[in-house]
Amino acid sequence: MGVAFAPAAGAAISGPVVPESSAATVGILESIAAQPDPAAMPGDFVASAGYHPVVQAGMLIDPQGDCSSPVPLPAEFDLACKSHDLGYDLLRYATAHGQPLGPWARQSVDAALERRMHAACESRDNAVSRAQCQVMASIAATAVDLNSIRQDYGSPVYEPFFEHTGSGPSPAFLTLAGIGLAAGIGTATIVLVRRRAGRSPIDPAARVREFGGVAVAS
């Protein structure tokens, strides 16, 4: 965990306090709003990000975005991820203009992602399927939170280590899974050794058995 989630090189550091971007602030608030207005985006955001944010199913999204996570996520999370991508692009926009937003902005965008993923799971009819979806939402939200903590809630830094490729898990997920597996094997080994050490020595006479009327050492 210490290796995988140590502070990133791009993590925010203390420095002179600068005014936050008012345009990006408005954009962030719109991106997490229930009834967002695309017209509230910064005037030069399209030129900076390379796309026009659009409203879909009541969410302001990056139409080119997707779900990048340590593990493949349910299709229901697609719009929530695209809105999260827009929020992160607004954070980068503010930083690029020399007026980065405070930790509140990234925390708000991450919280909206978690809330929307859990809400998306409610569209499933089967109770078991809904529960599985909720578990995946929690896993994804935890991964996002850990990465935001690593980067000190500053401007998001792209890190392929935390993204899966195709249908497979990410290197970060494999790393943590390997750590967990190694810890499990180590614990099982210690228990086994202790159990063996606690056994009483076997009396050779007890290993003698009757075979065809003749005492034979087993």
C-alpha cells in the first residue's frame, strides 16, 4: 500500500495563496448540479479541452470521456464517469490558467461520482445484481479517493498505473492483489508452522500396526 499509494510527484505542495479561478469554480458547481447549464462553462474551455460539454440524462458530461479505473466497471457507470472526467478537466483548466482550485473542488467531483454510481445501480431489477453493482461502485470510489489523496487533491495527473487495459485489471489492482495474496500465504504459513510446532513428538511404538498378524513399523 505504501508503494502503490505514496504521494505522487504531481501532488500539490504548499505555496503562495493565489485566487481560485471563478470561471472554473462555476463550471465545477454546474458539473455536479442536478440541472446543469452547459452555457455556464468557461468561455475558452472548449478551446482548451477540445470538446463541448453536453447534458445527458441530467448530467453535464465530457462526451469523449470513459470509465478509467483499476478494474472494469459496470456499463451503468458510464455517464457518471464522463461527468467526472469533465470535472477533472475543469480542475486542469484552472491550474493551466494559474488559478488552481482548492481541495474542495476535487473532493466535490469525486463525491458526485460516488453518489451517481450508487444511484445508477438502482436501475437494476435483480436484488443480487444491484448488490454486486453497489460493491463495484464502492470499490471504484475507494480507488478514486486513494488516488486523489496521493495527489493531495490538486490538479489531476494522468497515471496509467491506475487504469485497466481492455477487460483486464490495472497494474495497481494487480499490485494490491499480489500484496494481499502474499500476506495471506505468509499468514497461512505461520499458522501451519505454529500448529506443527505445537504437536507432541510421535512415539515410534505408536507407529507400529498389525499386518497379517505380524507387527510392522509403518
